[in-house]
Amino acid sequence: MNDVPLDITKYGNRSYVRAVLGTQFEDMPDYVGYLERAGEKIPETAAARGTHQPDGRPLAYKYYLDPKYVPEEVEKIWKKSWQVACRGEDIPNVGDRVAYDVGPLSFLIVRATETTFKAFWNSCRHRARRLCGDEPESGDVIQCPFHAWSYSLDGKLSWVPRQEEFPNLAAGVGLRPVLCDSWGGNVFINPDLNAAPLADALGIMPQHFLDCPQEDRYTAIRIKKKVRINWKSGLEAFLEGYHVLTTHPSGMPIFGSTYTQTDCWDDGTAAVSRLITPALVPDGWVKDEVSPRLALELFCNTYGLPAPPEGRGETVADARDYAAVKTAERYFEATGVDFRDRSISYLVDMHQWFSFPAFFPWWGEGLPWWYNFTPIDNSPDECIMEIRLLQPNPVEGAPPPVARTVWIDFDEKGRDYPETGQVGYIMDEDMENMEEVHRGMKATDPLVARPILATHQEIRIKHFHEAYIRAMGIKD
């Protein structure tokens, strides 16, 4: 290692950070292999490797660009899949409700009792007026703002003004239900009333989250960013760490993207995958330039941890230990939640999961984020990326209310909204690529209009393509 003071600003400068042409790695273990060599305890969840190896042709770009496929996606994916619609904390009281929009579809999710949720097509039976708008609503009756047709919280029609004018109104007319279930504090819906249970769609994922219960968290930051890109290529940007070299150079001294582990599971119903990247392990591209001590100093500065005293962080093992201990102490002091017996991996590393079609929950405290992607209306060229920072509920007292949603329009940046913190800054780095990917797809020679994907680093994209092709019934 080189302990000479470095010009750290280069790690935030894309024109400065470049791999030396021709550089390759002869020995680059993935996450579990790295921890084994380091003699560090490996969490059981990380040691349990994926059992599925996708082996199909990558998805052609026409499925991202041609508007004729949007209605087919609506029918075969969005009307047939379990998808996260909100979190229970968004509607904490009986009668609270929110709209969930995906493409041209809209659904109403309501807390019907203290412990149950209901979901319906967000459309009045009278003349189809949307019942719940863009802002959360509440009340013991769901009433249409147009003509006051009223429904109970279980969707039954309870009042029609001038009902004598509707002599043929059938008994039992009410809001049309969709399936609704929850896991980890997240509320899911599925418009297909004959669909298999939510548990089948989540597969092995809930088992891996048993020691990281998502229901015991609250939303500290919530962002909805409009992006001029297809929802599929939007989420694909987050299925791999291969892009870190030029997209997130400022993170390379403290996150080892080259050691990223990827795992996939698929039983024909559930399609889930995972990515794990170690922290306090300088990326392979800069490992000979960044000392463990420097990586620790940068990590502590980024996460607001106490600066390490002299003598700490001389080795990677000690840097990781110090960061984990201080992370646990910070949570204990702030919330009373005791993570001091948890693994270093749980406390500082990135464990990102994905469930088809578009949901990303994160395990552990390293980066406790939550992503979701949804198309906008009937456009193949626009989507919304929703980001939440989930923090542990305090041991005593009620958790804080859900943070105000920060809406970021197409041409705005997260860094322009201070309340987004580091989440907004990292999001901006990704967005700069995402829209150019969409433009590049349109510029591709039609004879080669599909990606060339890495066998390991981009295996989760291969898996996503496989699940999408299966859902859509694509033969080419």
C-alpha cells in the first residue's frame, strides 16, 4: 500500500478516474471468498449462495423502445404480478389511503382495520372518477369527489345520492378488489385474483430477512424521481456493480465493487436475486493507492462517524472492525436498538436484494435503502424511481412519521434538494448514465440491438431478462 498523502478529489472526478487500458485481474475473489481469506465471520445469509444460473439470450432493445409492447407489459406483468404499492407506515390509521399508479393503471390501498389492508381498482363505479389522488387521504368513507358515491373501507357501496335514479343498480355493487398482502412492512397488490400467494412470489427472500425485519423500520428519506428512460433499463442500472469504476469514482476508496458477489434464485414463480459489496475494502482498481487507514477516514467522514484515533485502521480488518463498532454505537445512542452483537458484514456492507418485477429491498445497516421502479402512463420512455432510506424504529416511543416525499422532476437533480442527503448525490451519478443509455439504445444498429452481458457481474440482469421473457411469453 502507498501511504503517501493522496489527491482524494480525483475519486470524484470522472475525467481523472480511468482504468489503465489493458488492466485485468488475475485473482479477484468475490465477497464470500474475500471474507474467507481475511478470516472474517461470514453471515449465514451471505454464505447461502444462489441456486439458479440464468442461461438465455439477452433482451432485445425493441422491448425498451417500441410503444407497442407497453400494453402487453400492462396485461402480462403489471396485471399479473405481485408488486409493492406502499408501506404500511404510509397509511398508519384506519381509513388512511394512498393511490398506487403503475403505467396507465391506478389502485387504491386503504388500511381497513388496525391490522388489515385492502386494495381496489382506483375507479368509481359510477363514471370512473379516480377516487384517491396524488396525495394521501383519510376518512371512514371512500367518497367520490365527482358525485359523492360513497363506499365503506371494505369497498362496499354505502350511499348513492338520488338512488331512485338508478333503478337497475345491482345489489352488491362496490369497488373492484385486487389481491392485497404484506411483508416486511411493505404492502403488495396483485390485480390477478387467481394469482399464487405473495409468499410464492418472494421465494427465499423473506427467510434471509428474518434477522433484519423490514417492518421494524421507518422511512427517513423518500424520493420520487422522474426519469426519461424505460423502467427496465432504469432498474437494470442497479442490478450490478460493474459500473462503479466510472459512475461512482468517489466510492471506490471505501467500497470494493470488484469483489461484488451476485446470487440468483428462481423456481419458476419467484425470481429474486442479491448483490453484496464489501465496505472498507478499497476497490480493486485503486487497491494499490488507498491505504486501509485512508479508506476508514473517508468512510467515517461519509457516514458521520467519529474520526478514528491514531493507530486504528492500519489493516483492512481493523478498519472494518472500527467502522462496525462505531456504527452500532451510533444506532444504540440514537434509537436504543442494539446491533453490537451483529456481524461486521451486517453493519457496514451493501446487501441489495431484488424481486421481480421491480422491487429492491436492502438487508443490514450498511446502506438500508429501498428502491422501486414504475412506468409512467403508456410511455416506454419515462419512469419513476422511488427511493427510501429506512431506519430502525426507536426502542422507546413511536417512530417518526414518514418523511415528506421529495418529488424530483425530469430535469432536476437530487443534490438540489438538501433533504435527500447522500442518497440524492449518488442518485444523480446514476441518472447521468441512465438517460444516455436510453438514447444509446435508439442509436444502436438494428442488426445488433441487444446487450452483451458479463457472466458474473451482470448475471442479475440476465436473470431479470429471463423472468421478463417468461412473463411476456417472448420467443425470439
